[in-house]
Amino acid sequence: MTKLRLPKAFELLLVWHGLLVGSYTIAYLTAEGAPVLHQFAGYSVLGLLAVRLTAALIAGVRPPWALPLPKASMWKNFGRKLAAGHFSALLGRTPFAPLSGLVILGTLVLVTLSGLAADWWEWEDLHEGLAESSLAVVLIHIAIVSFAPLLKRLNASRADAAATALPRNA
């Protein structure tokens, strides 16, 4: 018999993230052709952002629902390592990941609020401009979040290749 368990906070955050990504993608792709679906997806993004910001207010500084604020100590350590020539600092979690998360949350709040305003007033141009620029922010966020694990894997595969290439002493 399968035992049911409550999902962990991080699992709920992943579900929220998946819903946000899906809603944003649908809203972005249906901007020109399907206005009802576009509005539904846009309101879904707005609702998901409201849930996220409310959860962040309730959570305070407790992870994983706290806002992704890059801490000053994180920037200081990162800068110190890079200044010393230790580029291995790029292999771990950099302060750019939480910063890009915070920027994307702010950008999507602006996009969805301008979309809400476009429903009430003649603000379609503002909404369209913000929505088009949001794609660049999303792509930068994806690159930043994907870059460190990719470098880590590349470094590990190089280490494995170097270990197998060493001659064995018999």
C-alpha cells in the first residue's frame, strides 16, 4: 500500500515554478492569435505572482519561499574569489542566480500589471513593449541558472577524462 505524504515546501515551489513557466509561455505565444487564451494565461501569471509574493511575505527569510535576495556576503565572497583568480567560483551558486530570479519576478509583475491596465485602458503598446523585453529577461535568467551546473559537469567530465588518461604504474 502506498503511503501518502504532504509535499515539501521546495516541491511546492517547483510546482509553482512549472505553472508560472507554462502560463508565461502560453501568454507569450498567444499574444497575437488567441486573445481569450492570452488573457487567461496572463491572469494566471498574475495570480501565480500574487501567490508567490504572499508566500514570501509569510515566509519572511525562511527558504525556499523567501524572495531570492542575493546576500551581500555572497557578493563579497564571489568577488574575492574572482579577484584572486579562482574562477572555480563560477562553478557553484553565484549571486547572479538569485538576482536574476528577483529581476524576473519584478519584470513579470510589471508585464502582468500592464496587461491588466491594457484590459481597462488603452495601454496595449506599453504592455506589448514590456512583454517583448520580458523574453530577454527570461532567456538571461535561463542562461544564468543553467550556466553554473553546466560548468560543473564540464569540469567533472574533464577531471574524469584526465584520470583515465593517466598512465598506470604496474
